Amino acid sequence: MSTVPEATNYSNTDLLDVRAVAALLGGCSTRHVFRLADAGRMPQPIKLGSLVRWRRAELDRWISEGCPPTKAGGR
């Protein structure tokens, strides 16, 4: 029996790359997005191999709450 969990169906908008996150945050730079994440001031990304992605639902909730600081940073 395999120990690999079943794949979840994600649409292209469920996981956002840094450019999409920057656009969602009003057009800031991609470097600024990484600085916010590193400082723990926004939800942390998930790593998929060498890819870095943010969950759209987490970002939407964070924005709707007024962008409060999150846990300590670290990519």
C-alpha cells in the first residue's frame, strides 16, 4: 500500500506565484513580497520542489483581516 496521500485537485488560482501575489497586493515588487514573508508579516509560502507558492485562500483571509503580522518569518 502506498503512503503517498491522494492528490488534491487544485485550480490554477488556488496556488499563486510571487508575481501574482505582488499584483494581488497592489502591484508591489516581488522582492517586497519575499521580504514580507521573511519578516513574518504575511502568510508563509509553501515549497513545491524549487517552486514557491502561496495559498490564495490564506492570502484572501489575511487581507480581509487587515494584513496583520503572522508568525516569525523564514522562507
